[in-house]
Amino acid sequence: MQLNNADRELIDKIEELSGENVFSCYQCGKCSAGCPFTEEMDLLPNQVIRKVQMGDVSVLQSETPWICASCLSCEVDCPKGNNVPAIMEAIREISLRENVDKVELKDLKTRGLPEIALVSNFRKKTS
Amino acid sequence: MKEVAYYPGCSLKDTAKGFEDSAIQVSSDLGVRLKEIDRWNCCGTVYSLTDDNLMKQLGPIRNMIRARDEGFDQLYTLCSMCDNTLKRSNYLIQNDDDKRDKINNFMDQENDYSGEIEVKHYLQLLRDELGWERVREQVSNPLEGINVAPYYGCMLTRPKEIGLADPHNPTVFDELIESLGGTPVDFPYESECCGSYNTVDNQEVVLEKTRTITGGATRSGADLIITACPLCQFNLDTRQAELLKATPNHDPVPVIYFTQLMAVAFDRPRVNKFEEHAIDPRKVLKIENKVASKR
């Protein structure tokens, strides 16, 4: 298949933010096999990467990067040494840098939550 | 007494106070003083994976600078999330000259930092500096017949560059449990993520992981679970109490810090603040009546 300029735009942005070559992935699916959260995801981690490889901007609407907790299970399993969590973070960042927060403080019940949970959540899900 | 620089992080001063208190106590028993570094700040809890934003590296790096400026060449952590962010920022500084220069140019109040500090987890102090024999010598209340599930979670062993054990087959907790006279239990979810910070806005994910991880431990015969992560401890303990309300036939299993287990084996149970745990570990550790009568 041929990528046009619009497709390239998404790929370039994700490669810039993550420092990863997205085409290094050969779709073996090992990231998805080991991911502890696939049941909650609308796209499997390897499907997210595939969409990025095709420059498919619909990947920005996926819930998967927001469920990914950067646990790095896929990162230690990837036979190509790809940093899949960095690609997930790049997708999150594209939304966050548009000033869109994924969590709103006013909607949350923060009572009883430890600071370690709040700080990490807000660092990953707010702009 | 040996003195080491120690970085506590936020949780150990609050929700994980029993973690810090037990660590200070068992260290003292082992002849080590944990010197809390002055003016430490938040590590950021999660390492930034974005290549172009170096701002998030400043927090962890400033802590290394504080330790260096106090004359130390090593910095010890207890919380596995702090351990992870500090080690990874340090790794970045040591291996990326360009980013190191940018960060140093930005920080004008501190002297330049180039990764002189070695960041180590407390488990590395036990395993690599003191050795298990030294731990064994301090045990006055061996954990005979107690089956302990070692829960490593994510941040102690991943990524490979900074992990303190093989990410696919870590053994450091198992070695510790054996040194304390307990029995390590092999269970399938020892390195599976608990759901982490999703506990704030997506509790369902964490409840499901809690069910899987604690259920896996009890089905493997565990009496309790040990961890080094205040967020894992919160999730597996507090969310398990919620799970119990929804699923009364759930078999509860206490989740404690590895230093609390050491304090029990060293016969110092009172420092542990077990009364603050949602799933009370005192019964399985057979210390219910001891607390009143002993130290």
C-alpha cells in the first residue's frame, strides 16, 4: 500500500514523540499476548501499532492507550525491542497537547486515594 | 553503623508509613542507618516516555543531585515506583549526552549532573551488600509454615536496563522469604500489573486485576502477599475489601510490604501499623496476642 502525506503526518508525529520506528513492528502479536488489560481494550496493542503504521487517525479515538498503564510487559516481551508503551504515550500526548484532559478532577471521588495514585494518574491523563 | 542515603517519596510518609517505619527498624537491626536526604522532592511517580519533553526528568534528577551534594555516591529507595523513575532518569542522563546537556543547561541553581549517583533499591542492599546470611542471623521469630506469595509487580524488574532482577523470572523476594524462615509460593501473577493509577478513574480494571492476582495467590496456597509498591499495596488491599463486599465467597489474602514481613521475623511487629490494613495480616502471621505482650 501507498501512504499519502496525511497518513505520514500521524506517523511522523508518533515517531517524533516516542522516538520509536513504528515500522520496526512485524505484527507478531506478542505484546497483545502478554498484555494484562486486553479484555478492557477496544483495540489490541498490536492493532494499535498496525493502525499507526497505516497512518489511520482513528487510532487517536481508541480507549486502549488510556487503559495501558505502562507496565512494560510488552516492552520486555517484544522480540524487536520496540517500546510499545512509548507509542501508547505518544498517542495520549497527541490528545493531551490539544488541551484535552482525559480525567476531570470534579468527576472523581478522590477521598481515600493515596497521592501516588493521584499524581501518576494526572501525569498520564491530564494535559 | 553503616549509613546510606535514603529517598522516601510521598507514600512512605503517609499511606505507606508502615513501610518506612518497618524499613528503618529492620535496617537498624541489621546495622544500617537510613539517612533521609534533605530537601527531596516528588519523583513524578511515572517515568515520562515522551522523547521531546525533558521537563519531567527534572524532579527525579534533582533528588540525585541532593544525594551527591550531601557526599553520597549511592541513593537507596524503598518504593518501587520511585525506584523506577529515579533509575530511568539516571539511565537517561548516563546514556544520552545531548539530553543531559539540555537538562543541565536548564537547571541553573544546581551544579551539573552527569549520573554520578548509583540509584539502588533496598532489596539490592539486602541481597548484594549485606547478603541473605546477615538477614538470617537477625531472625528471632522464623516464619515457619507461612506461605508467602512474592508479588513483584511491574516497576521492580522492568525495563531490563534498570530492573533489579530477571523480568521473566525474578527471585529476590523468594530468597528473602526463605531467609526469614517462610516458604515462597510460586504463583502465576507475580509480575502482572495491578492496574496501577487506573484505580483513580477506572476502578473496574483494578478490581478485576485484584481478583485475578489475589485469587491466583490463594489458589497457589499463599497465606499472604508481599510487595514493594505502595500503589500495588493500596490496590490489592483496599480494592480487595471492596471485592469482598461484592463477592462474599472471595478468599481474602493480606498484602504487606516486604520490610513488614522482615519486622515480623525480627520480632518487631509493632512498627508495622498492621491495624491500618484493610485485610488484617496479624492472624496469618500469628502475632495477634504478641503485640500486647512484646516490644
